[in-house]
Amino acid sequence: MSAAAPQGQPPGQWQDGERGSLRAALGGLTTRGRSFLAAGVAAAVCAYVLGQGDLLRVGLLLAVLPLVCVVVLHRTRHRVAAGRRLAPERVETGTEARVHLRMDNVSRMPTGLLMLQDHVPYMLGPRPRFVLDRVEAGGRREVSYRVRSDLRGRFPLGPLMLRLTDPFGMCELTRSFSAYDTLTVIPRTEPLPPVKLAGESAGYGEGQQRALALAGDDDIIPRAYRHGDDLRRVHWRSTARYGELMVRREEQPQRARCTVLLDTRDLAYEGGGPDSAFEWAVSGAASVLTHMLERGYAVRLLTDTGSTVPGEGAEGFAGAGQDSAEAAGLMLDTLAVVDHSEGGGLSRAYDVLRGGHEGLLVAFLGDLDEEQAALVARMRHRGGAAVAFVLDSGTWLTGGAVAGAVEDRLRRLREAGWQAFAVSPGMRLGDLWQQAGGAAAQAAGADTYGGWS
């Protein structure tokens, strides 16, 4: 529910702090209300001039009726509360979300005709409008509408506009609520098949189980005994050392790691829109991040600018010290708003990887020149598995009719030990992912080691 409610109001409601003056409310008189007021004043003047008491009473009635409507409507306007709820607050591109609006009449008087209008960015669809009949005192009305976007981003919803009219149509007042909500549209993710990749780097793939198997008695990090712990896990050497019961930790001393590198350089991509090469790369990065987190990996998202998504794990790896769903949400929110960078190279990302990297490296790259291809080739650490998906913008712009120099770049990366694949329009990441696992299995044979699970 949007916004924090003021003291004394139910959650999800808000009210204006300023009631405004009746003088401003008079500006809400409709043509009918102004006509009645003018007719009443004219009748009163004529009655005074002609000395007609009955005409004076008619004139007063005509003049007082719109003024009474203004006063009643003015008071009612500030006794109407509204709220908004998104279900869900985070959706993938091309997926619909539903926005629920709630209007409460917290006054002791019924309202007249109401019109609700919510401000929606044009990317999400037309601006919704709802007409509500008379709402009884203490009553509630709920309406909903759907929004959908083919573009990533964070889109504000609101403010909500409420237009009130009296039963006689004499006055029409508008109230604007200041609160708004934000709908996050994340990249579309694709489920990936379980495959395995060869690699010698400790701490990734099946390194989770391997780390436990290789850990000796000196590698165990004990903790204090807690009520309910299995006595079979008591570490007697540490108990004698610390003078209290100590048990072996349940946490594994080492966790699988994966770094996903996303090339966002503006000069590396051409074209735009939901079907562009850059959007494919962003969607692919989101798919790999989600897949690896679901498999229990500690994952890091890295861009060409050298920036990473902050995580609670060591060295910026998310998922190690936090729930995988929370880590995935944090990274997908980052990818929802990622845009092209002005940088011309991948040197900053190389510096981050050179500073220490264990585990799997998956890169989504745009066009590469000779210098950048050589730099990417050096990113792969000895014994570590690395997979690159290279998108050739020329191929994407021509629908695959014209191919660029991507094959030369792929050959250079493969010579450095990368599993490198060219991405053409219409290709599915799941198929390329399967090819990566098949190529690794053929290269490693029976000694294939490290898991993509």
C-alpha cells in the first residue's frame, strides 16, 4: 500500500495537510452552479427594486443552493482517503501487474459522484479512469486496473486524482494525493538446463561438497554449544581448549562462486528497443544470475565500469550471506535500470577480476575490437571456467544477413581457454547454455570436473 498513513488513519491511507479555503473551493462551481448563483443574485436585486418579497425568497434559494453544495463538497473532499496496492511490485517485461485502488469515505456524510484517475506513464498503458456512484458514510469502494511494459525500468504510479461532484451538479472539486508507488519492470529471464562445465578452480561447481571432504580437523571452525545441538557434533579438542562445549559449524568452509560480466558500453551495441542486442545481453545476464543463485552459488554482477552489486558475502558476492531470493531481487532491480555506459573499454572490469577471482566467469559482450578481445582473453584465470556470449551488432541490425568480425574474436577467446559463442538474432540462451555444457564434456571426457547444476 502506498505511502505511510498519518496518525489515526488506517494503514495505506493518507489525507491532505492543507484544507484550502472556501474561496478556492468556489472556483469549482460548474456552469450550472454559476448560472444558479447569477440567477439568484439577479432575482434578489429585482425583488428589492420591485418590492416583491416572494421573488426575494426565490432568489435567495437559487443563490444559496450552489453555495451550500460548495461547503458540503469542500468538507467531504477532505474526509475521503485513498490507497494503492501493486500486485506484484516487480514484474518481468511483457508481464502484466494489477494495481488496486481503494477509496474510503471516513466522514459521516455520503459523497456524490466520484471520478478516480491515476497517473500512469505512457509506457505502461492508457491513463485509467473510474466513475463511482454515491458512497455511503463509512463506505469503501475498490477498483483495479492492469499495467504492462515491454521496456525495463522503474515507473512511478501516481499521484491519484479524485474528482467529486454534488448530486445537483452545482460544484466539482478535485483532490490530488501526493503519494505514489513504483513498479519495477525487470528483464525477462529464461530457465536454463542443468549442465556441467570443466574447470580446476576450487570453490566452484561441486566444490561445495569437495570442500567438506577435503577439510581436515584443523580446518574446522567450531562454535559454542546451543540447546538442541546433536551431541555427536561436539568437537572435543576445541571443548578442551575453550573450557566449554563446542560443536562443529554447519556452514561449509567454502562456497561455489560465479561472476557474471555484463558489457554495457554504448559503442559496443547498435540499435535499441526490446529486441535489440543489448536487451538480449541484459536478459541473458539476469537468467544466469537467477539460475546460479537457485543452484546455491555465491554470485556477483560486474559491469564494464567495474561496479558490482553490493552483497553481504565476501568480496561483493551476493547469496553467501543472504537469502538467494533477496539477492536475486537486488540484482534484478539493478538490471532493471542498467543503461549504456560512456566507457570505451573493459579495463576496469579486468582490474576487478585480476584482484582475485575464483569460480565460474560468464560474460555477455558486445562488439570487440582487437585490443578489447585481447583484454577479455586475459580475464580468464588459469584453471577457472569461463564462458562468453558475444553479440555482433551488425548481425542484429541486418537480421543476420551481414556478419561482422565476430569469428576472429571468438577464435582468440577460445585459444585463451574460453567457451565462446556468437549470438545471432532469435537464438535462445538455453540452447547456447546446453552447447557450453556439451563442449566442456567433450573436452574434459571422463575427467569433467566442476558443476553447472
